[in-house]
Amino acid sequence: MLNRSIVHKCGHIETHSFEASQFGRISKAEIERRINDLAQQLCKNCREKGQGDILPGANIMSDEKTTLIDLRDMIKKFVNEREWARYHNLKDVAIAIAVEAAELLEHFQWVPDKESGAIARDAEKLLKLEGELADIIIYCLVFANVLRVDVAKAVEDKVRMNAIRYPVILVKGEDTKLSDV
């Protein structure tokens, strides 16, 4: 009998037992492939509860297939499960956004402009930047949830307003304020 602990895509660890008779005459490589296939599935508990879409370690979301509603619902579920909504008043969430933005800025403090791009080429630093960005986005979406703001509409309205305020013909390639142009 072969016992293996497998980290499933949902992030949970399960020990699986395999009888030698299950493998018959298949190669060790094929056994490993089958074990790896198991790791790409949700654990039994998550499959039964249908929870694989929002669990730590799942890594199944991407910009291409995830909507703002998906993110907002995931965050709302996370907050509600911990009963944190009562702490999420507009003032405190706005402060949290500013604090997280400051934490992002810390990575660039005292770094010359010419060297700031190198930070994102360092894998470890990039991971930290991603985490800080995620914190900011999460709190922005918490803020949107508290305010019940339609984020897509708000962004579209703001871009439309900025297009009027900063016409391409006047500001293209310029880094000065419109009042200075």
C-alpha cells in the first residue's frame, strides 16, 4: 500500500492510500501523473460543499475569467464569514485604503526613478508588490460594497469626465496639468 499526502488545488491536504493492485503494471511515472491529477482536484470536503472557487491556495481566478462581481462576492463572503462587516464603516475603510497604498509606496521609498522598474523584475519583490496591490484593491472593493457603488459605471463615468477635461489634442505626450498647458 502506498500512502501519499496530497495538497489539493483548494489548498487542503489529504492523505490518499493506494493499493498496489490499483496500479497493476503501470509505470512509476504514470502513478505520479495520476497523483498529480488528484492534486489538481478539490479535496473531498470542498467538492461536497462546492467551495472550491474561493479557498486559499485555489489559484483558479484570473483577469480573463473573473468579473468584478466575482471579486466583490468573494470579498463579501470572506468578510461575512468572519463577522467583520460591523467594522467596515466608510471612514475606517478609507483609512485602510490609504494605509495599504502607503505600504505599496514603502517599496519605492528612496529608490531613484531610474531603478524603480528593477523592483518589479525581482521575483520576490514582485510578489510583495502584488500583495500590496491586492490589499488596496480588496479594500477598494470593500468600500464599494459598503457604499453599494457600481464600480464599472463609476470608472466609466470618471474616464468619460477625464476625456472631456483632458482632450487628446491638448494633452497628448504632456505631463503638465491642463491649467499649465
